[in-house]
Amino acid sequence: MSQLLFLAAAGLLAGAMNAIAGGGSFVTFPAMVFVGLPPVAANASSTVALFPGTLASSFAYRHEFSGFGGVRLGVLTPISMAGGLAGAILLLATPEHLFDVVIPWLLLLATLTFAFGAHAGLALRRVVHMGPRALPFIQFAIAIYGGYFGGAVGLMMMAAWSLLTASDDLKSMAPARVLLVSATNGAAVLWFIAAGAVHWPEALAMLAASVIGGYLGARLTQILPAKVVRHFVIVLTACITAVFFWRAL
């Protein structure tokens, strides 16, 4: 019971973080590992726990979905689902000992993306010249990462979109980001459930709390600036990454 309460608290915090600035998976995945779940199962269960919140955000944006830079969401959505499924299959095929080695590096990648990814695409576009035709291929690669691990995957998508298209308004990309992250995670979630990889008591405790946290977080946006929460997430993820590097020694 104490473990379920701990996971519920982590889900509450993660839901609030996702509503304000993102980064909820940086809390839920380590919490699952901390209570004793194997890393692969912890990652799968964490993805399932946070998925309803992302789906709810997609519903909220349903009237604002549109393409960008000449690329249609009708093209990118099935690509994202295929990539998410491929990443989920790859995750469950990864031996636990190998995933233990990979985890710190995935966390480091996600931390750096969360810290610098929002404007990385805009900066790279000044020196790298690529057209939108490459976007479906890069979207598929990012979606594989999303299904496999998923930390900061939404920011990775927006960085790629800024680099490869004429779009530079990050705020206008938010509805597309939420939809395609939902598509990526949705395919992964279906595979995790079908494969029996989800630890349901832990996932459900975290899921219910994350929904509440998402609602409270949306209300807190009127009080707490997103920049403050973002800095908190960066510090938190840097500490978690350091712990996992230490754990791998």
C-alpha cells in the first residue's frame, strides 16, 4: 500500500508537470524503478499511466489540428503510430541488462532535449538546409524513440519540424505535437497491453493520480510561470540522470 501511495504521489506530480511545462515521464519512470519494477516493465507501465492525460489534451485541441510547412497531419499520424509500435516492440525485445546500460544515456538525451530542444531546430536551420520531404522519415525515427522510451519526445518533434519546415511558431505547433505524441504513445500502449508487459496495480495508481495532477496543474498555470516549472524539471532530470549513471557503475 505504501508503494502504491508513493506511485500515486509521483503520478500527481507528473500530471501537474505535464500540464504546466512537460517532463512528467522523468518522474513516473524512476518512481516505477524505485518500487522494484524491472526497468523495461517500468517504462511500459509508465507510458500506459500517462497516456490518458495526453489523450485528454488531444481532445482539448481537437478543433485546432492543422498541418504545418506543407506537411499534412494525415500523413504524419500513421507514420507516428508505426514508429511508436516499432519502438515498443524493440523495447520489449531488449534484454533487461542491456536496457539498464542504455537508460542513463536515454535520460541524458531527454534532459538535454528538454533543456535546449525547444529552439534547437530554429538555430540549426540557419546552418542546415533540408526540405520538408525529409520530415516523414525523421518523424518515423523520432516516433521509434517515443515508443521505446519517450522522454521529451514532443520537444524532439518540434525541433525537427522547425529545422525541416518553414514553421517557426512553437506555440502554433502545440496541437500537432500533442496529437502525434498521442498517436505514438497510443500504438506503444496497445502493444504493451497485448504483450502483458504492464504492471496494472502500479500503473492504475499512477494513472488516476496523474489525471488529478493534470487538472490541478492546469489551474496552477495561473499561479506558477511555466519557466519556473521548466527550470525545476531540468534540475530534477539532471539529478535523476546522474543517479542512473551512478546506478549503472
